Amino acid sequence: MSTDLERFLATDGRADAIQRVRADIDAKGITYIYYQFASVTGRIMGKGVPADHWETIAQRGFQLVYGSTANLFTDRHGNYIGYGPEAWELVGLPDVETFCQLPWDPKTARVPYCYHIDQFAELQPLIHKVMEYGKAMGLDMIQGDHEDAPGQLELNWMFDRAEATADRLTTYRQICKQVGRELGAYPCFMPKPFMGVSANGCHHNISLWQGGENMFMPDTDNPRMPSKLGLNAIGGVLEHLAALTCITAPTVNSYRRFWDTGFWAPLFADWGFQNRTTALRVSAPGRFEYRSVDSAVNPYLSFAAIIKAMADGISRNLDPGPPEDRNIYDAIAGGKNVKRVPMNLGAALEALEADQVIREALPGEMYRVFHHYKTDEWERFCASVSDWDIAEYLDVLP
């Protein structure tokens, strides 16, 4: 934390104001808070957290994604708006004095952030209900926001061991389905239900723990660079990314996400700091984010496979190379040679078949069953006639 930021947080009775707000939250039964700001286009944007985490966000701030001030996405020439090596993600600090309960939704309060607030508010009843059931079933809900596509929500919970996190993801999906039944919504975990809008990802944020110590944390004077162990783990994931993709993007539909350009789907085996055009990014000093994964993933398999890849990187001392600060497409245009992920399920199955390390994450009969099942899925797709076929070829006169 910078000296200037520490000085700001320590002045003007901020700590006392944070505690006064806590008393207000408890007295009024507020369960959810969103952080609001206006983008350069005039749209009101926001990010939300459960009220239980008010003090943490008020004291440490919240992630402000680059481009959010311009509503994200690309211009008419295909260039990212608000993205570049100089456009790092920022930390937004809430103005505590603006805390206000919403008169039309007393369980929610507002204080001055990255997705559209009106869409957020429209889905607020679902957010409340998912949080309520999640908390009752042991999920420590920490933040959430409306994502890029219409009706798209991201609600996060606190990290834990791999097996516990996998359990919680399956519980979360079950909760979403139940809330949908109760409120007349349709929770959809199909990776790419619509072209032209963002897909449903399931990014995995990963740290490396030994006892109570996070071994991914920087171990040099550079506060951004992961430890040597962390770099080797990243090297292992990049080394095995093609085979991992078969497990973390496990359906025919998953690969529509990679073909629909302009929506940050990670196609390239590279890494960087807050670089959303690469398959891996260091999202905070103590963790990295694996991004080539979508909402259809089986987390038990994906976590096991990623752990195998990291272990191989550590044992072989694999170097991931320097972090890529540029938009990866600009880097490639400048001559950088970067491997792509497989672009369909068939190619991913071939990559998995050729990778003994990742295959070992599916022991015994598991790999044989997985490969058979997914090969049959790919062949059934190849053996079908789609609407695209009809539109493209029905009237052809050779």
C-alpha cells in the first residue's frame, strides 16, 4: 500500500465513520451494498458486496476494472477501449459519508464503481436470495457484480482448499437453480448461449499454500512478481495449457467462446499482470487467475488437473518467461510467437491424449471414461446437421 493511500485512510476520522456505518447496517438489517460511480458515457456503474464485508472493502478498496469508465468492449475498428500497457486495474475507495439505504429496497445500500447499476438493480432479488441460501449452506459470500452480458451475474465466495472450493461451486449451482425456480428466472450454465455477448466463464483464482503461508507471494524486491515457486507453477500451467483446455472447456459449445472475438476469451498460452488477453494473469500479489475455463466445468477435475500441471512446473523448474504487458494481439503482430489453445473439442481431446501429466489427473478408469464420453459428444456434433448448414448450403446450386 502506498504512503499516500495509507495517509488518506488514516485521516478525517475515516475509521470512526466506517464503524458508524457498521452500526447503521446492523440496525437497519442491510445485507448488500453496491459501490457506484458514473462512467464517461454517463451510465451509472457499480460493484456490490455483502454487508458482512463492509469493513474490508471500506478499508482496502475494491477492484476497478480498466475500461469500465467507457463501458468496456471495443470501438468500431475492433480496438479495445481503455486497454493498454498503461491502463492497469485500479483500486476504488468508497466515500464513507455517502452511505445511503435504498428506500425501494431496504436490504440494499449504496456508497460512490464497474458494471451497469440498472441491470444490477433489476436482478437484485436474485442476488439477495442466492446470498441468503449461500450463507445458510456455508458459503462466505464476499462480492458480486453484474457482468457484461444481459442477465449475467458473478457472485464470489471466500477461497479454501481445492476440494472444499469444488464442493462449494456445485452447491452454488444448486442454489442458483433453486432460486430460479422460486423467482421465475432461468439460471444458465451453458458456456456460450448467445453469440455477440460475453460468454459464461468460471475463472479459477489460485494461490499456493504451505501450512499458513501463501508460497505464491513475491519473494524479491519486486512487489508484483510472484515467487520463484509461483513462477514455476505458472510455467507448468502454460506448458500443459492445451491438454488442460479439454478439461476446463469441456463441451462442444465451450469453443464458441474462443471464436467470438472482442469479449476477452483467452486464446493464448501467455501470462501477465492484469492482462485479460492472456490465459493467465496475476490478479493480485498472492494469486493468479486461470481464465481458459467456462461455466460447464467439473471443478473436481479442473482443480486436480491444474494442480498436476503446477506440480510438474515446480518439479521441472519451468520458466514462464517474462510477463506480457501488451494486448496479446499487439504482441503477436509485433512478432511474438505464442501458442493458441485448441479451438474445438476434437483438437482438445487430441491434446489431452498426448499429455501424460494431465491424463494422470484422471486416474484409473476415469480418463478412459472421460475420453470416451467426450469423443462421443464430439462425433455426435460432427455427425449432425445444424441451422448454419441449412442457411449456408440449402439453396446452393453447384
